[in-house]
Amino acid sequence: MNILANIFSACLLLVQQTPVPKDLPLPLPLPEELLVVLLVVSFLVHILFVNLMFGGALLTLFFEALGYVKKNEDYDKLSLEIAKTTTVNKSMAVVMGVAPLLTINTLYTLYFYTANALTGLMWIMIIPLVIVAFLLLYAHKYTYEALRHNKPLHLAILALAVGLFLFIPLIFLTNINLMIQPDKWLMVKGFVSALGLPNVWPRYFHFIMASLGVTGLFLFWWFSRRAYDFEGTFNTLKLYDLKKRFYSITFGASVAQFLIGPIVLLTLPEKGLSWHMILVIVTGASISIPALVYIWKEINGEPAKIGRRFPWIATCLSFTVIFMGYGRHLYRATSLETHQKLVKQKTEEYRLAVEEARKEALSPQKDTTQVAVLSPGQVVYENNCKACHALDQTLVGPSFKEAAAIYKNDKASLMAWIKKPGKKREGAAMPAQTQLNEKELGDVADWILTLK
Amino acid sequence: MDFPIFHLDFFGDRLMIAVIAILHVLINHGLAVGLVPIVLCMEIKGLKDPTWDRLAYKILTVAFIITTTVGALTGVGIWFSSSLINPYSIGSLIRVFYGAWFVEWTVFVTEVILIMIYYLTWKKKHKTEAHQLVGKSYHVLTGYALAIFSWVTMAIIVAILGFMMDPGNWNNDRTFLSGFTNPIYVPQLTFRTFLALTTGGAVALCLTMFFTDKNSEIRKKSVRFLSKWIFAFIPFTLIAGFWYYLVIPEGMLKNMSVAVGTQQFQNYYEILRQVLMYSLGGVLLIVGFAFLYPRFTPPKWAFFIPVLLMFGLLGYFERVREFIRKPYVIGGYMYSNTFRVEDYPLLQRDGILKHSAFVSTKEVTAHNQYEAGKNVFLIACSRCHTTGGVNSLVEKFDNMYGNTGKPWGASAMKAYISNMHLSRYYMPPFPGNEKELDALIVYLKGIQFNSAPAEGVQNTGLELGTAKDQSLTSNP
């Protein structure tokens, strides 16, 4: 609450200020529309596997715990079977994440990086947190036998991984939210305060429900594959009951989306809303309705017929997901439109300024005056010694007037010193100037000895 | 740099990138590129003698678990960390190399899918003996494919790295192909390949000690096999290492004197050679012993030594490679403070603060010198230095002025910073104007005796300077 109050008061003070940085002065590698398509498609593939990994881990935990409570071996086996899919899906989730990451980097460079930096510590923590979660998943999967008699421990390992999985999406969601709200950039101080952005939590529950919905459907398919030897694996569990269960998970989660979805929409900052986007989202949501009706019918219909309409259901829901993904993009594009224009203008102004300053610096008068005065020895000095030696003042090393007095008429020793300095004075030592060749050494020594 | 500045004022930002990147390279070279061919050879031997097959599977289990967790995530972590710390340069690289990275990504996806197939179907049971044989030969084929794809992933990355090291190319032709044709590409790839194969051997040998019984037949056979493997690749590693060193472009060599460790080690070449010789020599010694006396082996942990030596060598080369790129992140185009070379005339005239969107001081005034100086530090020096942690500026200046405990001289500092790029090739020229330099010195002299960390935006949030120039902010 405190955080919200803080943000609110900060809001009042700072609505006036939105930073407008300049963009990278390099063209996009591909036409923008193509990048958008790549971003939306690759992100959906990524999030699909993330859903399966997360939902899989959750259901593994659920069924293993159920087996433990009910003392039913079959649930234990079931959880192991689900765990096996999870460890594959999690690897896919990571590799599939690279493409949208690179694409969002390209399309929304400024916005994405700014959000990353503002929540920097937590953002980089994603890496170790995911590593730990994955290792825990393996530890869990490969100890089913070894920890058969210590179920609480075995469950605890998985619960820890699931706990991490519950937390990590918050980091991503915070960033994705922060990135499209440049007007909030001045208000956040690190991750925790950014968590208070209005849209983060509704989206989080939206994500969790989506994961359960997708995973329910996936597992329905997984266990009803012809190649899968269900009877050979389980003793008491009936495939029909399991199918009903997975359908129910998808059904329940999807119905919940009809409650959470509107909240997500309402809490979105208004700036990005457009009729176009709302139309896309509403269309997506309506496509899911026939799917839900079918699921309901199959759950309550004849046992022998369950699964017949599965392809239909999966197709409808896939379209829902595609529409949602596209709607999500539209929202982002609209939110950032004005800001992007300002950025573009700023970038162009900067480019012109850079060019102008370069021309000025290259103007011929300047060049000739400089080049004409420098002797070869002085050039060596400018490039190698100036950081530590001035003509008549002690910097890191003594002044060169002092040096000239020491080495009067003794060019050879001066050259020897420069090549291989000794240690005379208190303080730092001089590094050997081994990069100079004999001629340069001679030039600089000559030049020093002319100083008085 | 027109991004809010993330900064770790104790560990230093470079250290974070380095830890993640080096971890990734070690796993990629030691457990993927170098180890998969060994597992494959063992599996093939296992077609006749199942003890080989069992050992291969155990070794692969370790590789599988580590590569799909730490390996994969540090790979992503390289993006995360380098874009946090150097958003400008990584953003530029992505824009230019988008296509290359896309190709690299598809190869990487293939690699991950192959390793999952290879590992997870290893013990697949088939209905009949005949099916089993066919199944196994397909499995071996997957192994070949995996070995090839892990190598190709590396080959593409090396091209990108090589590109970044070669000055000039970026400005002349911004295409990915020049990454392959540049003079360091083949030597670097060759070196990495042999280094990876040797390291893979060391890792496999170490694991074998844990997975086989001391007096078993398989222990004897596998130690012989792996030591021969290592003996075979050490000479190639050595030759390729020197070849690689010889072709590192002239301009880059100038910096190499500080590349290795700190400045005191001016005789980098000696050290480089010594690291190469000693680590490979050490490996030879231990492996040779195991080869000659397979029954009489030292304690198991001793076999971590070759692995560590190889990892050390690998890490050392990475550090040198990273360092010789200085002062550029992208040779000739962008300095490692992430200003472009062509930005300099403007910034040195108008100042860096004026052209940064996210700073609390838009210009230096008589009243804000300390704070403005801190902003200048964050923009111009913090990518490589901290105030009091790793590569600390307080320590650097103290050392330079002889640790006298007296306040540093402002005019000496000014002369030094204005010219530091000339005598210290690894640092870019100071990018700001004179007022900003004065402010920086006020700040640095301030922290000389009264250290307060310079925190990044991840802790402090943003505060915008009141800009006189209205175009800098807006009311959308």
C-alpha cells in the first residue's frame, strides 16, 4: 500500500516529465512489419513452452502430493510422467526465448533496455534463479526412486522449484509493463517499486491461468496418444477419468480468464487503448467460447466419445491465443506511438548536430595551425608522455624542464631512461616506453633537451 | 550513452559480464563441443562392449544436466548482462548482425533438440533384437549430428567475435560475411576447436575416475583411450595457440601489454606462453602418469587438476581476447564507454550531459559540480571503473600519485585525464568538455577521502535535471 501511495504522490509531481532519449543511429535490419510478425510469432512459441513448463511443474506437484495423501502409487507415476515432459519443455522454453529477446531488442531497443536497467538487479537475477529452478527440477526428476521413502523431502524439492517459477514471471511482467510506460520511468526505484505498476498483478494471474489451460490441453493429448501405453503404465487410473480431469483444468482456467481478462483490460493505462485493439481482443475471446462449449459437452457426454472434438477445441483456442498475442502487440504499439515520434525527432536532431560538429572540427584552419607547429619529437610527446609530464609543472612525473636540466648534453642517458626508467622519486614509477622505436626515442629526447 | 545507467559499484560491471560469459564458454567448449565426440566414440565402442556404453551414458548425463541448465542460461545471460551494461553497443551489434544471430539461433535450437533426443532416447527399448540394432545405429547418427551442430554453433560465434576484434571492418562493410573472411577467423576457430577437444578429454577422464571401479577392465581401457585422445590434441592446441597469437592485428597488440592481468605484467607475451606451456604441460604430466600406470592411480580429485588447468587456459584466453578489443567495443566505430567515435567532436564541444536524456544535471554550474561530476563519472568511466571496488578509481589515482595520503592535485589530474588515451591505449579519450572534466575532478577529489558509492539507476531510480532546453522533455 505504501508503495502505491508513494507512486501516486510521485505521479502528481512528475506527470510533466517524460524523458525522451535518442535512438541508435542505425537502421532496422529488416522492414518493421516483418520484425513485428517475427516478434509476435516467436513470442507466442516461447510463451507456449513457458506455459507448459510452468503448468507441468505445478501439476506434477499436485499429483505427487495427491498420491502421497491418498497413498496411491498411480498418481506418483502420473506425476513422474508429467515431470518428464516438463524437463523437455523447459529447455525449449529457454531456446525459444532467444528469438523474441533479440527481436524486441531490435524493435524496442530504447524501451526494453531502459526498463531492464531500472529494475536491473532483479532482471539479472533471472539467470541464477532459473538455473536453480532447473537444477531443482532435475534433482526432483532423478530422485523418484532414491527418495521413494522420503516423500516430504522429494515434494519439498519440487515445491521450491515451483515457488521460483511462481516468482520469475513477475520480473518479466514488471519489465514488459515498465517498458511501455515511459511516463512512469521517473517514478520507479528498483524492482519492488515497479511491481506496484497498475497492470502487473492482473497480468500475472492471467499468465498463470493461461499456463494451466494450455497444460491441461497438452496433457490430454499426451496421454491419449496411440503410442502411449496407458494400461501398461497405470494400475488403477482410468484414461477416461484422467482425460476428464485435464479437460476440466482447461475449462476452469479458461472460464477464469473471462473474469481476469476484463480486469487486465481495465487496468491497462488508457494511452494504449484503441478500438482496433479491443476488437482484436474481444474477437479472440469469443473464438474460445465454442471451444469451451465443446469441452463441456465432451466432459458430460458419452465416455467413448471423449476426445473426438479435440482438434476443433485445440484449433479454436490456438486462434484465441494468436489474437491475444496480436492484441498485446497493438496495445504496445499504440502506447508508444507518440513517444516514438518524439524519439525519432530527437535522434534526427542529434544526427545533424553530430555532423555539424564534425565539420567544424575538421575545418581546415584548425588543422594547419596544429600540424605546422609540432616537431617530430613533440608528436611523440603528445602521444606518449603528455598524460604524465607537463613542460613546467609536476604531474605524475617531473616537468620536462627539470628533465632537460638533469640530462643536459646527455642524450644517450635520457634515451636509456625512457626505454628503461629507474626509480628516483617518491611516488609512482614510470612505465617503460617500449612501444617507441629508436628514431622516436631520439626525436623525443632531442625535443626535451631543447626545453629551457 | 542515452540509457539510464545500471552500475555495480563494488564488483564492477565488467566482472559481471566476464563471469557469465566465461562460465558459458567453459561449458560450451568443455562439455559440448569437446565432450560430445568422446561420448560418441565411446558409444561406438559400446556396440561391441556394453561397459563402454554404460560409461558413455553416465558421462553424457553430467554433460546433459549442466549444458541444459547452467550452459543454456548463461548463454541467455550473456545477452542479459551485456545489454544491461552496454546497451548501446549490444543494441548496435544486434541491429547489424540480426541475420547472423538468427541463423546462429536456428543452429542452437537444433543443437538443443539433438542433445535432448540423444540423451533421452539412449536407453530406449525396442521390440526385437533387430529393431534394437537399427534403433542404436540411428542413435549413433544423432550423436554425429549433435557433434557437428555443437561445433557449428561455436564456428558462428567465433565469426561474430572475430568481427568485433577486427578494426575497420565495421566501418567499411557492415556485413556478417566479413566475420568469416577476417584474418583471425580461421586461426581462432582452429585454436578453439583443439582447445575444446583437449578440455573435453580432461573432463571425460575426470568423470571416468568417478564412474568406474578402480580395478575394473573398463577403467583401464577408458583411461588409455582418453589419455591417447588428450596426447593427440595437445600438440595441435599448442600450435594453433601460437598461430592465433601471431595473427592478432597489429593495432590490437599495442593494448595487449595490459591485457594480461594488470599493468605490471608488461611482459605479457612471456606469460601467455607460460600459461599455455604450463597448463598443457601439467595436463600431459598427470595424464601421462595415468596412461603409464593405469592400475596405480592418484586419488580421484587429482583428476580435477587437468580440468582446472584447461579451464584456466581457456578463461585466460578469453580475458586476453576481451582486453585486446579495448578501447573499442566495436573496432574503430564505438569506444567501450559506448560513445561512437563520430560523436566525439560534438560531445567534447557541448558536453556529454547536455546530450544525455537521463541525467540529473543537464549542465555543470557552480553549485552542482559534485553531482554533475558523479554523472560524468557514471557516463564516462563507470563501464570500466568503480569508485571503491574492483578497478577502483580512488585506488588508481592513489597509486599514480604515490599513495602519499595528500589530496591529489587538480591540475595534474586534469592533464592526465585529457591525455590518458594517448599513454593508456586501453582507455578511450575523455568524451566531455572542459567544464565537465573540472566537475569530474571535483567529484573524484571528493571521494578520495569521503567514499560514497556511485549507485546505478537500479538503486536510485531516475531524476531528471531541469532542462532549459525544452526539446529535451515533453508533455505527451
